[in-house]
Amino acid sequence: MSSEKTAIKKHSPAKNVTHYRVIYGDCDSMAIVYYANYLKFFEIGRTELLREAGITYREVEDRGFFLPTTETCLKYCKPALYDDLLTIETILGFVKRASSRFDYTIYRGEDIVVQGYTIHACLDGNNKIVRFPDFLQNILKGE
């Protein structure tokens, strides 16, 4: 009798790459992107990751679930400037029972501008923490 190893297919984490041109409204008086606006860029990446994976935030909310941000971390490496074309790379860090993490790297060309992450709870319509619904877990995990 021979022993066979069954190959277990591991799905790659969800990933999205999107581009954003810095507008003047994103900048401070020195034409440098205002630090808090990077969280908006993270949201753009996260929203597009979900859309590319097959669902929109609106559809998640229409099903009665909400994903508020509970933690953020940003490391500023280089400033982004007015009219820079940024590349926002978003990767699913994890999906746990009632939380998820998204990791971000924002580039200008090949230079890293900002790296960071956001963690999100999963809430129901009564603002109670709940387990991630199967439909959303499956989409995020690529199953």
C-alpha cells in the first residue's frame, strides 16, 4: 500500500492594486498630502479589493453587516505631493471569527510612500459584534 499525500490548495490572500491621482484638496499648504488623507486612500484600496473579490460594501451592508475600523497603523516613509500618481496595494491580512485586517502599501513609482493596516470588526444591524458571515468569509478567502 502506498501512501499518497493529498495536495491542499491554499488560496492566495485577496489582493488589489489601484491607482489614485493626488488632487489639490488632498494636500496641505505645502502641496504635500495631509497625513490623515492616507486613511482615505486605504479605504479606496479596501473598497476596490472587495469589489474585485465579488462584493461591494453596499452589498455587505444591505445584508445587515457592517465593518467599522477598530484599529489603524500608518508608517510614513516619503511624502506624496500634489498631482502624484499613487499605486495603492491592498492585501487581506486575515479574517478571524469577528475581525479582519487589511494591509496596505502606497507607492509613488517604485518608492514606498506609506505602509500600514486597518483592522475591522464585524457588526450586525444592532451594532453587536458578530461572527463574519460565511458569504463574506468565502469571498475574502477566495473560496
